[in-house]
Amino acid sequence: MSLPPLNFTPREAAAVAVVLSRSEHVLFARDARSALQKIVAAMPERALAEARATAEKVRLLVQPVPDPDAEIAETIWRAVRDNCTLHIRYIDVGGLETEREIDPQHVVVGPNGSYLTAWCHLRGDDRVFRMDRITRAESTPSGPHPRRVVPEPTADGHETKLPASALRPENYLPNTDIGLSRGSETVGAARRLGG
């Protein structure tokens, strides 16, 4: 609370607006709007006007995708976050409904919908479930399950991108434009971007 305000340039604010506009997933839409409102509220009027003019020149292609039920999505998210087993009812592509115990691993948000990767006790293997086909989800009383090392998921033939890496400033070289003050000697050579 005692830090000075974080000032975004107009282009940075426009870039954040573009990225957050693509984040319309039921799990993140409210938080994306809230983050953008905080940025807008902290910007001087002139910079905000320039950011808005920049954003006006951008259009996003929108592909309608089925959203999962908001309550089910929230239950799934809590289980992924807390490393808990879920009992789900799932309808596969052929319309067959099954009940399964799964150990959730990742939420995958993609251009064709959102997915849940999990260890499926019924199949004894890692599986990918389309979240809009999960018609019921309940945490089981068994508590957290042991973490396993799992491969990076793919869904609909797409590889995944890891947004968590954007939250690690040590992966970036020092840059006065973004206020990082770490010297290049403290950033591992293998993690430097751009060579």
C-alpha cells in the first residue's frame, strides 16, 4: 500500500485491454474487468484518451465457443487450485454419460473451448475433458491427492502456453521502461529472452 502508483504508458494500457478482452472465459471474465478498471482509474486523463484511441484501432476475431456452467467451472477451479479429487458426471462426444473420480491437473483455455486435464481413476490414465460437457462436479471428502509430474497438456491438437511465466520478472532482462532493476548477472542465462 505504500508503493508509488504503477503508471502504464498508453500503449501498455491498450495492450492490456486487448489481452484482457480475449480473456472472456467464465472463470476469469470478472477478474479481467476488475483489473482493467483499476488500470483505467489510475491513469491520467490524457494518457487514458491516448490508450482508448489506440485500442479503437484494434479488432479481435471472435469464435463462439461453448462456455461451461459457471458454478461447475468454479468447483473445478477450486479443485485444481486446492489439488482435490473431483467426482464428475461427463458426457463424451458420442453422448455417453459416465460418472468418474478424477484428480484435476490444469484448466486449458483455448480457441475451441475450455478443458480440464486430469488423472481419471476410471480409465487409469491422464484424460482431457471438455468443461462444457461436465454436467456435475463435486469435491470428494478425501482431501488433497498427491501431486504427480504430468506432461504439458494438448487439447484439440493445440499445445499450451504457460501464462504463469509472465508473472516471473526474473525471466526478463532489466528494462527501465517496466521498472525492473535486477542486473543481468542475477538473471540466469538460460532464462534470458532474446538471447
